[in-house]
Amino acid sequence: MLKLGQDTSFAIIASDVIYPTGSGNEYGAKFFRPYQDYDAPIYAIPGNHDWYDGLGGFMRVFCDAPPLKPKPDRGLRGLLWRKPETIDETGLAEARKLRGRPSQQAAQPGPYWTIESDSLLVVGVDTGIRNVIDQKQTAWLRRVSLDPRRKILVTGKPIYTANAYKPSPLEGGGTIDDIVRDPAHRYVAAIGGDVHNYQRYPVKVGDRVIQYVVSGGGGAFMHATHTIGRVDVSGVHEDAFKCYPLRGDSLSFYSQLYAKRLRMKWLCLTPSEALCIMSEHIRNEPVRSPTGPVKITRRMRWAARLLGGWPWPFRLPVDKVFHRFLSELSDWDTPPFFKQFLHATVTPEELTLRCFAATGCLAQELEPPLEDEVRISLA
């Protein structure tokens, strides 16, 4: 990110700045220190994990709001919900010095905002915990969407993910995608975080194409892509869909994790084996060729079934149950990591979005691999 972001004007964190509970006392280790050498402002929208601390840490750091005064919660919520921490102001002041250069300073008015340029408007929205846009933010979003410039939406919850359509509801009726699809609003892309991988769905809306992107693979453990079936949603077919990591690499990754944790060597699938298994299941042309000849065996098919690569009623937890309750078990400290980030280039005529891999391997740190690229006309 530092290499490819040397000449960028700013960066955006698309939700879940601090994982897993958004504490203001963790910004030193999880925000200021990692990004201390990025010499430009960083803006952010909160995710559900930032709200788990009452949004106090997020508002204190990004909006320079006064410290949150916790309100007592009664009933079951008061007993079970995590209590927001009191922020150590001395520690926070020391942490801020890590990004203390004038070129790094940023102040945003709240958890939702717009960033203006001559040819493009970036609109960031706060989807909270329940993934609902409240009435006040909805009215603001409708108002700013009337700006005549082309627009990108940045949202905490992606509109398309895992071959499914999941637009955030608006209080009062409708969804956020109603605003995005309205031709008068001139949106060209909608980028969502939350899901820990990269996906892109080019959806035809009338006589134009809107790029719906998932870009949440920069932080915590990787969410599997091999559980995404053959894509066929809103007119987007498999050959037009892009994801990172590739499904075969995702399956191989989880096979190695479970083979090690459960001490079941037969579960382990090499990247080439997993690539061939997923291509057989998805019925697509693999992006790369396997290394050497691969013969698919019964062992490989059973491993894929248990790991969620094929539909099967009995499988190891690699999907929703795993993410919700057992995510810590998928911590992985050996490269490759399958992280990613987006790089956006804007000219008056064109917006270019590029997805780069961040693997933790030195050669790929020096030359980050380009995993996907799309050019969007702004004319």
C-alpha cells in the first residue's frame, strides 16, 4: 500500500477500522502505528465492529468529538452488551503523534460524509450495526446524490456479496440501491467493506453498468470465497464475476488450516488440486493453469465437500457459523495472507479501480500483484 499509494491524495477505510470491538484504546496499535508512514489523510466510515464500542473511539479519532459519556443500559442488554471503555487520553495523544505530520491530518464532520473533486464525488455512509440507514442520514443521502457529478458510494455493508443481493434498507421504505440505481444520481460504483475478501459484480442498469465491489480484505482473517457458487445474480454471470482470493486458493487455504488444527492430513489440498476441484464444481475456465497434471481423486472430493467447496449438508464451519462464533480459530500468521486493497485513479474522463494483493511475501511486497482492474468512463 505504501509503495502504490506514494502519490495518492488520501485513503479510505471502508468500515471496521478497529476489529473486533472498536475500542478507542486500540487505535494506537491498530491504526496510528500501521499507517504511520502513509503520508496523506485517511478518512473512514464505521462498521458494525466500530459500533460495538458505542462509536466513541471512532468519533473521538476521526471527528475529534469529545469523549463519549456512557449511558446505563438496563435489562438484558445492560447485562450482556460490552461496556464502552473510557479512552486513555494521554495514550491517545501519544498515538496521534505517529501520524502527526501536517500532510497526514484529516477531520471529517461525522460518520458519513462526502469527498469532492472536480469530476467525482465520493459518498461515505454509515450502516451501523443493524445495516439500516436512518431517516436523517437517508434525507442527507438523497440530497447529496442530486449533485451533478459522477459518484462512488462507500458503504459498510456491500450491496452484492456471495452471489446474493443485500442492499441496506432505508428507514421509511426502499433501499440504498434505489438511490444508487437512479440515473439522475449518476453513481458509477458502490464499494462495500465488512466481508473480508474482494468481489466485483458489473451490473447492467438500464443503458449503463454499475460496478458493485466488495473490498474488505485488508484486516482480519479471510472470509472464504470457495463457498460462493456459480454466479448468476442480477444478470451478472460467472465469467463477468471477479474475486480474490480465487476460489481454489481459498479452498486450499482452509484445507491447510483444518488439516493442521484437526491433525487430519488427508484434508489438505494443494493449490493446484483445489483449483481443479473448484473449476469442476463451478464449471468455469480457471484463471491460471495448474502446476503439473492433476488427477481428481475421491479423497480430494470428500475434502472439498467437508470444507464447503461443494454443496453438502455436513461440513466444517467455514461460513456464517464459523465467522460469527469461531473466527479466532482461523488466525493465520504464515504468508500468503490473501489480503488486498483498492487503488483508485481519477481523471476527468475515467475512473480506474485496481485490486492489489497484500500477501506478506517480500517479492510481492516489492511488486504487489494486480488481481483485478476495471476502467469506468466519467464522460
